[in-house]
Amino acid sequence: MDGDGVLRIGELSKRSGVSPELLRAWERRYGLLRPVRSTGGLRLYTPADVERVRVMRRHLSDGLAAAEAAALALRADADDQAAPTALRPDAVRDDLADALEGFDEPRAQAIFDRLLAVVTVETLLGDVVLPYLHELGDRWQRGDASVAQEHFASSIVRGRLLGLARGWGLGLGPTAVLACLPGEQHDLGLIAFGLALRARGWRIVYLGADSPIETVEEISRRRDPSLAVLSGVSGERLQPVVPQLRALAGRQRLAVGGAAAANGVLDDSGALALSGDPIAEAARVMALVGDGGEPS
Amino acid sequence: MDGDGVLRIGELSKRSGVSPELLRAWERRYGLLRPVRSTGGLRLYTPADVERVRVMRRHLSDGLAAAEAAALALRADADDQAAPTALRPDAVRDDLADALEGFDEPRAQAIFDRLLAVVTVETLLGDVVLPYLHELGDRWQRGDASVAQEHFASSIVRGRLLGLARGWGLGLGPTAVLACLPGEQHDLGLIAFGLALRARGWRIVYLGADSPIETVEEISRRRDPSLAVLSGVSGERLQPVVPQLRALAGRQRLAVGGAAAANGVLDDSGALALSGDPIAEAARVMALVGDGGEPS
DNA sequence: GGCTTCTGGACAAGAGCTTGACAACTCGCG
DNA sequence: CGCGAGTTGTCAAGCTCTTGTCCAGAAGCC
């Protein structure tokens, strides 16, 4: 499925039939594509970009103006995720919820298998897994779901997500280091975020739950990533480490994700707050890092 | 089918159609091949390497950049492996340690892939993963390994083990419920134990880290397992819950695993102590439950 | 001894990058 | 109809990055 790796502009040109100059022009003028950059500054495109260029061309040959065609191509992209027909996301979600809450691992795995055969990882995350995790969290807070159910479900989802994560350290794109704040055990959102970045061509170094800040510092020195992301669900986790974060943000582009980032605790720390859902934030990060480039 | 001896670079070049200079360049730049060396320092390749070079060439002719093609070839390696040479467990373990401690996820995954093509899950656990985890724990205590290395390595190992665990709830065998004691975050040993039981035909219901005892109780009621296992590395975790365990042991065959079970805290609780290594204990549990049969 | 291989660096061709310009085209309007 | 203004595909110059190839001297192998 995402077996294809990233493409450089020449190859995208060949596959889409659009000259490199024009591809760059479309990017500059309409933001049609927003490729990740390699360490050397080369544009790296994903297979999804090939499709987007195709849509653009189709609209052009329908007689639309370039600006118009680009706008449509960009929107089509969003619609695409909203309408994978055949499968009704909420139905699948209910199905999954039912399986997980009945402690029925085989059935839950089967649902994942069936889904992955039809949709992209991103759709899986955005339409099924993340909404389900939210729902489960809410129900747990209301006392409608037991700790047992929450534990069981998390374990299975974690296993599947980590399975999808295989090989996410590989490739040419920019590198992101991902870790949970000290004391934080909720890692599923962070893994989802990593998968979303991966789908856009990034390389991921994943440290997991409850990581001391020094840990992130060490990796930053060794791998010089384009971005380090710390994640946490509660502000209490964040408060005590803000000074450390400020120091780290001095030498390393830094972001904090999850609900912990929501209330302006980070305001003058130099770290970016990513309090939205993982997929949206991955898209945002793309834009920022793409624009800003690397601070040497 | 294998048995083929090793190849020197000239021979590999002839078979793969890639010049020796280029093969060396690919090794240096992308780590595509990692040949063992003769005593004199000559590179010695296996037939599997021929295949890998072929994959690389195919990706190149698909128009991918060399660096990207190499990355994919390294991952694709997973799918079809021909002849993974003689595998000496300690050598592999060192290799794995090296990859994990260098934060090199792709290489670590490749090592797992190569291993799994030849050995059973049980061998993988017993000869490589568990010893490595022990070693890492020791080094970490001595200060020879950093927290970052420990986190990174755990994440990858956890991902792989959970991947192997897929579908372990399926089947007809006796059911075991597995959970970590409250507050306990070390789940790798428990997962390994689950895999060992699975290899013997059990069904596993896995609850994961930091599980309240009530959680286990709830599942026991709903699934009526043949055994429930709680795991922890330190006795401190165990002490406070002994009364609860005693109560639970009244209606449910119960065991406690990990170092926490070592000192006679459990003596009169009715719970079985499993303080040895996961695989040996899985074998022991088989014998016990096999003998005793199912209570009603 | 003759052929192969090793290391490490160097090199050149080609692909890509950015900035800025430019000509063909479309379109609204007097 | 002709004209200015905006749109859009293409091009160029000067640099950087990537990648296949080459070299020289030392050493291995049969």
C-alpha cells in the first residue's frame, strides 16, 4: 500500500507528465503540493502527490483555469478522506468498539485487517481509531467503560499501530523524534501522530512513554532531527519541565502535543503547541517546517 | 537450497550486474549490505545479498533515488529471505544491541526479520530478546546505557512482540489473562510469557501495564480463564495487593510472575510464584494446568 | 606471481534548487 | 476591435546535492 517510497521531482514529473518547472510553479503559486524536503533540500513527494497532480491535470483539460483547478484538486483531496463509500466509518467504529469491549481480540484484529485492505493508514487513524479512542476515554470518565476494557483495547490498538510503524525510521525525509513527557503513559496519540508524519515522508525516531527530557536531548545531539515532539494529556505533566523545554528549544525545534499543550503554558518557551488531533497537527507541522527550513 | 558458499565481491558483481565499486559505495553510503569479513578483510556475501541487490536495482529502474531505493530494499528484505547464513545467537544479539543502541530502527527491524525467517518465536525470545533485555537492564543499572537507549530499544522490541502477538486470543486452548501489577510499567517480560504460552496453544487476553486488580477480576468473571497472571519487577508493587490477590485466588487460579514473586511474599496467598524466566515458567504452567485440569 | 580486493578520498555529470524574468494567452472594457 | 492587466507555462544563471566512477598504494588469495 504505502510500499512506494518517496519520489524526487524528476520522477514525479515522469509519472504525472508535468514538467518539473511547472510542478515547482504550481507549488509556489497555488500551494498545490507541499513536499517534504530531504536534508539536502530536495523535494520529496509521496504517491498521494502523484494522484493530486493527476486531478489537477484533469481539471485543466476540462478547461478550468489553473488557479481554479488547483483549488479543486486541493479540496478533492479533503473530500477523498470524507467519502471512502463502501465502508461507513461510524459503523466500523461501533463494530470495533463492540469487539474490543467484549474482550474479543480475534474479531478486533479481523476488523483492522478488513479496514486496512481498503483504506489508507491515515483514514484508518482519522476515521476509526482516533475517534474510537476519544469515545472510549469519554466513556471511561463517565464510568461507562471499565478500566479493564480500556486496558485491553489500548493494548490491541497499540500493537496494531506499532505494527504499522515498522520501518518508519527509514528513508530520506526530515527526521522527527517523538516521546511522551515524563510520567506520561498515554502513547497512542503520539504513535498516531508519528504515522501521520510518516505518511508524509518523514522519518521517525520513537522513544515512547514516560521519557525524561534528557533522553530527547541526547537523541537530538546524535540524530539532529528537524523536529522533536513531546506529548502529554495533562498540563500537570508539562508545568514542571517547562524550564528544561525552554533550554532545549534553544538548540532544537521543539513542539508539545496533546491536551497538555492547550493552555498557554508554553507561551514563551519557544516550543510549538500542538493541541489538536494528531493528523491535523501533522499537516500543520509539515507546513511550518517546510516553510521555515532548517536552522542550520 | 542454501548451502551455497559465500561470495566475494567480484562474484556478487557478476551475478547482480553491479560493479564492485558501486557495491562498496552502496554499502558505505546506505548500509545496503553488511557483509561479514574474511580474516584478511575481504567482504563475504551470501546469496541473500544477491537478492537484496536485485531489489535495489529494481527500485532504481522504477526511478527512485538511490538512497530511497536502498531504504526500500532494506525493508523489503523482510518479505523474502533465502539463506540467512549460520546464525549464532550471541552474534545476533550483539548485532541487535548495536543497532538499537545506535538508534537505528531500520537495521534492528531487519535483524528481527532475518531471525524470524529461521527460528521459532520461542527461540527468538529465549536466545535473543530476553537475554538482550537482561543485558540492557544491567548496563542501564551500571550507567553504561542511557535512558534514551533503553526507551528506544524497548519501544521497538514491544512493537515487534505485539506484532507477533497478533491473534493470540484466537483458538480453542485454555485461556490466560495477563496483566502487570498496579503501577508496574515493564510489560516486555509479560508479553514474552504470553507468546510462550501461545506457542503452546493457549489463548491470551492481555491487559498490559499498570492494571488494577479489579480489572483482572472483571475479566475473570467474563471469560472464566484457566489462569490469570500478574507480573511485576519489584516486591514493593506486590506487597500492598496481597490481600486482594488472596481473595481473587479463591475463585480463580492465579500466578504472579517477575522478580516481584521471588521472595516468599506469596507463600500463603494461594497464588503461584513464577519468578524464573518467562519461557521456563510457561513450560511449568503448562505442566501444572495440564495436570490439574480445568476446575469445573 | 598474477589477479583480486581493500581503504579513503576525489571527481565529474547530472539532477535539483532559487530567483527572477518573459512571452503567449485570456478577459474585461472602452 | 484594440488595449491594458492579470494569468500561466517556460527558461536561464549560478549554485548545491547526489551518485556512479576512478585512482593509488597496500594487502589478500590461490
